Amino acid sequence: MSKISVIIPVYNSEKYIEGCIKSLENQTYCDFDVIFVDDGSTDSSNTIILSACRRNQNFRMIKNTGKGVSSARNYGINNADGQFITFIDSDDWVSPVFLETMMNLQEENDAQYVAVAYSSNESEIDIENVVDHDRSEVVKDNKFDILIDDVQNFEGYVWNKLYVSDVLKKHEIDFDCDIL
């Protein structure tokens, strides 16, 4: 079992997925697995992902055909083995210290939830998410558990956060809209 399960919904991402994969292959933190959730891609995304899975033992692909990004995330949660879960969109690249920074914040604060600030740099290819150490947020102890009990709707992006897997599964957190 890996410490972090990274869930990546994929639908026709052949133009971007290689950049996403390379950013994960270059992580400074090593105790993670990646779950690519194919949502019925009709382009060469699957071929690119399968090649990455052959190169990286901690990468795998599962199928969740044509149900949308939220359903793909939910399916990924149900198939995740990590103690923690994070999400990355298939068209994003992450900083090499993305996972390490979140785990350091989690360990330093015994946090159930970590949100890292990000900046976006437009490029010809894509947006690169860069961790901003000065604007990070942690939720300690059982407060995340309580927050979920009180508020079933999270606003914002899901991809810049680290969640305790057991809390997501215990509360049966489902993503139910495809705008996040």
C-alpha cells in the first residue's frame, strides 16, 4: 500500500497526458501510486498511459467508461489503497515537490486535510501548477471529519488538496458535479 494515491480522470487527453505523466515521474516524494481512470477515451490517451504503466510499477489504469469526470474521481476513490488521496487533472503538470510538500505539511501538523496554494503559468502546451509554501492550509485532528459532517459541499478545486482516504470513504464523499 502506498502512502498517497493520486487519482487522474482521463478523457481524450492525448495532447496533455504525457506532460502530466512526466511531472509525476519527477516527484521528489516516492511513496505514491497513480490511478488513471479512463472515462471512455477515443484518442491515443490509453496507449500513452499504458506505456507509462509499463515504465512505472506504481502506475495503473482502470476503466469507467463515459460517466464524466466526477464519476471517474469517485471510481478512483473506491479503487485507491493509499492512506491519503489527491487528484490531478490529466491536462495539468505538477511541481516536482507537489506530493512532498503536501506530505510534509500533513506530517508537521498531523493534518487530515491539506490544501496547497498554486500559481498558474500559461504556456503554449498547458498550465503548470506550482506549490506556494506560504499560502497553504491544514486542517488538524478530527476537524476535517467534523467539517464533512457539517458541510457536504466543498467549493473550489479538488486537485490542490491531500485528503485522508479513510475520511473520504467513511463519509462516502462523492463528487457530484463535473465543474470541479
